[in-house]
Amino acid sequence: MFTERTSVGLDVHARSVVAHAMDVQTGEIFKARLCPDPLEVTAWIKALPGPAAAIYEAGPTGYGLARTLLSHDIRTVVAAPSKLQKPAGSRVKTDAIDAEHLSTLLRLDAFTAVTVPDELTEAARDLVRAREDCRSDLMRARHRLSKLLLRHGIVYSGGQAWVGAHDAWLRRQRVESPLLQAAFDEAYDSVVTITARRDRLEERIEAMAVDGPWTDTIRRLGCLRGISTLTGFGLAVEIGDWNRFSGNSIGSYLGLVPSENSSGQSRSLGPITKTGNGHARRLLVEAAWHHQHRYVPGKTIRDRWDLASPAARARGDLGNRRLNHRWNQFKKRKKANNVANAAIARELAGWCWSLAVLEE
């Protein structure tokens, strides 16, 4: 509920911040175009009739401004842009109008706020996403190299690709054309360089996972199949505070619930919404595939169990059995694999939540 005297809407860009403030008691309007310096914005808000509260949309400028304002005892809301109400009949959009609209929504409490992470959590997210980008770059580099060879009839048939034997085979490749050899050398060098970059990032992530603020959560999440250290670390830093969700709401937050278009007696369900945190959703979808096969606790999962508490081990074992049983049910009903996996990922999110908030 809005209880402050002044509501401040900020339209934040890389090179400017347009501010619109309204004194609720007197109706006085304050407008300004500021530099994107958090201290300058803070000083301008401090000069307004207090107490004041501010709001701006989440975007590429990050959360530095919000953290600075909060550190100066200014209640700050970072709103989810996709949830903001837009005037249906408006055909004019400017920074000043957007700032005024945000100020009005703040007074009406008509917004959906996103969680402002601390600096350590945001840095960890950047590290995880850098590794994810590197993984995508590596896949593309490998495709370019393999397709270059395929166009010239050079195909590897010695077993699994992109392992030691395959790498040795690639280093032995020589062609007559110096131009083609130069293209091959560049493509191969790109694969080697990106692989080394990925390995460095993974080493740093694993080091933080072993000794960091998310260690206990990662170890509990590791009791589930498909959630290794890297996946557990990614889920821990992307979701942050698990206590703000429930077993039912976390699936909706991750966009794993079906879309719906219903009216009256008609109810129509569509594909999953794919809203919310796409990075965490991708991790869960990939982990859900591991529950498709028969569940037999092996050495890998037992080694991860040894790092967790007995309660987490029992909970993880129960979740693994349940999810494998659900997969078998979908197979009997001949459900499409992608549809079934999305449903398993949604339930897996609930099991992850139950382990993350587990009281030991």
C-alpha cells in the first residue's frame, strides 16, 4: 500500500533518467531530466517533500539504481515491464509520459515488483549466464567445424564426437587446398578457444558452489536426478529467495504452466506460457529428461547424497521415484515427449522448491 507523500516515476535509460514526481498532499508536480548517476537521482528525490517512494521498470540498466536508493532509505520498486497496465487508447509515447504513468501506478499499487538481488547474487548470475553463452557459442563453433568437413566429404566415424579420440582425429586432418586448410585451422582454433573458456568458467562456478552462500541449497538440490553442481548453482542464483514461492506458484513464475484462453463454459489450454526466468526454465527442462529412464540410484547420485542431510536424501529419493513414475504414466498414455517433459519440469520445479526451503 502506498503510504509515502511523494510518488516518483523514473524512466531509466543508459544516458538519461526522466523523472516525474507528485506530492499527494498538495498535488504539486515535479519534473526533471537527470544523468543516469544513482547519486544524482538520489539527491533529486531527497530534495522532494518526503517521505518519497520511487518506481522504474526492470531493464538492461540493472539494479544499481534501486540498490542505491534503498541504501538511502527510499522505498524503491523495480516493476516487471510485462505486467504493467498500459492505457489502451494512448497513441503517444514519450519518456515523460512513461515516467508520469509509472508514478500513477505506484500510487495505485498497480504493479508487479521483481526482486532486487544483492551485488553478489547479481554477479553470480552474470557468471552463470556467461557460461551459458559460452555453451551456446561452443555448440555453434562445433557445428561450423563439422559442417565444413562434411561439405568436403570428411566424416568422423570413430565413435563419440568431441572427446579425446575425436580431437586427435581433428588435429591429424590435412587438405591439399591452402585456403581450405586455413578455414579449417580457424574453425578448429575457435572450438579449442571456446572450450578452454567454458572450462575456466565451470571451474570458477564449482569453486563458488563448494564454498559460498548457496552451498547448502546446491547440495540439497543435487539430491534430484539431472541437477548437477552447475545446474544447482544456476537454479540457486537465478531464483534467489525460494521462500517467496510455494510449490504451486514456482511453476507459474518459471513459465512452465499451460496458457489458457477461457470464457464462459469454454476452457482452452495452450502451450506453456514461457514467462518469468527463462534461464532457470531451461535448466529444469534439461534436467527433466533425466527422469525418463528407469530410476536406479547409481554412484553419481549417491555421491551427491553424501553431501546432503538425511532429510534431503529421503526427499530427493522420493522425488526421483515420483517423477520417474509420472514419466512412465505419460508413456503409457502415448503423450508427446516434449509435452510430457514440460509437465515433468513443472513438477520438478516444485520438488526443487521443497528441497530449497527444507528445514533441517
